[in-house]
Amino acid sequence: MTTAANPSSRAARTQGLPRAGDAGGSGRSGIAPLKDNHYALLQVVLFWAGAIMLPLGIVVIILGWYGAANTPYQWDQMSYVVSGGMLGLGLTFVGGFLYFGAWLARIAADGRESSKRLADTLLVLAEVTATSARTDDHGHDVGAIPVVAGGGTTMHRRDCALIAHRDDLTPVGEDNAHLATCRVCRPTARR
């Protein structure tokens, strides 16, 4: 087993792959994937703001308690309670709400992505179902079969919009020389 790789085969394998920092092959790098994606940018900003403010609020509460506990004067303790306790509680609650908002933004983005994938899958299934409904057991396109409505003199495709509501359709036989072709669907007779 050799350790040297063929450079041409390696280039062929990685040609279609995006490079690190490349946002979809567009040549942008760094935070560029978040530049036009406002929901992902909101989620990142909320996450980091909450991740910073929540522990900072706890640290401020601890510093306020430490200051109030080590002061013998009650008037001096009140300033520590107000500045440390109230500000710390405010930072903790706001940081928690921002962190919760980041979580909700992530859930919304995941829901949007899963609904987009579901819609794409349903479109593919609808196309496969429509294709299989148009073909018979032998693989022939049922809509392309030339038919005549009632005792008419015009040959149509089976899926022609002019005769779609009719129930008295009969397939065109071998003697179709006397039939005119529809100008809407333009069928081709089987020979």
C-alpha cells in the first residue's frame, strides 16, 4: 500500500466540494454565511448575549453580597444591595430570557428547515405519482393515446383539455386517415 496519492485523482474527487470558509462556493469567508441569513444571525446574537449576561449577573450578585456582608454600616450595605443585588438580578433575568430566545430561534429555524424538506419531498412524491398515473403497465404514456370523443371526426390526445370532461372516448384504430387532428393537443397516431 502506497502513501502517496495521485494529485489528479484527488483534485477530481474534491472538485465539487466547497472549501473551508467558503459559503456555498461563492468565495465569501468568515461570518459570510450569516450575512444574509437573518434568523441564524439573530440566534447567534441572542445566544452569546444570554451566555455573557447570565453568568455576569450571578457574579454581580455575589459581589453585592460580599460587599454588603463586609460592611458594618447599614447605609453602606444598602448601596451594595441595590447595585449588586438588583443589577445582578436584572442581568441574570435578561440573560436567561435572551438565552431562551436563542433556543426559540433555533427551534423556529429547525421547524422552517424541516417544513422546507417536507415540501420538497412532497413535490417529488407528487411528481412520481403523476408520472406513474400517466403510464400503463407497459410504460406507455396513457395521456398520449389518440382517442375520438363519441362519434367525432377529430383525433385528440387522451389528456386533451377539450375532451377531459367526456366519458365516451374510444381509442383510434388503424383507419385514422379520415380523422382530423386537434389543434390544441396535436396527437400523433400510433401506426
